[in-house]
Amino acid sequence: MEVKVTKENFNELVNGNMPVVIDFWAEWCAPCRMVSPILAELAAEYDGKIIIGKCNVDEQRELAMKMNISSIPTMYFFRDGKVVDMIVGAMPKSSLKQKIDKNI
């Protein structure tokens, strides 16, 4: 499942029963646009096992600042409300799958 992440739903998502990957991105970011369809595919493949969230840093500046986002794309992996891993920069699908598998 792919979900739009906002400051309003952030805590509920990361503290839920399912592991969460949040992609901090922006429309103008070329590497972000490369990763976006890969994450959509992974959201479908891992449906029911993980939530993949998308947080537009231009629309959610406060949340991006709270998470210390300085480069995009940045992906945080959460389990039980805690950050368990992160990725900065674009990665191929196989590498993202390995990270997801390691963290679910």
C-alpha cells in the first residue's frame, strides 16, 4: 500500500502494526522521480506486509525539518515507531527490495 504522508498522519503511520518506509521527495527532484515508480511497484508487491509512504518535502516542510531531511530522496524505515534504517539517494529496485526484506 502506498500512502501520502503528512504531519497529521505521520505518528499514526509509524506507530502502527506494520513496518513503514517513508520516501521524502519533491516534484523537481530527478532521482526522486526515478525511484517513485519503483516504490509503487514495491508497494503492490509487499501489500499487506509493509506500508510505503510518500512525503512531499515542499508540502510538508515542518515534517521534513523534524526528520532532518537535507538530501532527497531520503527513505526512512520504521518498525514499532522507531527508525531502523535509512537510504539517501536513488537505488535500483533490487537494492530497495533487499533493504525492505532486511527491515520487515
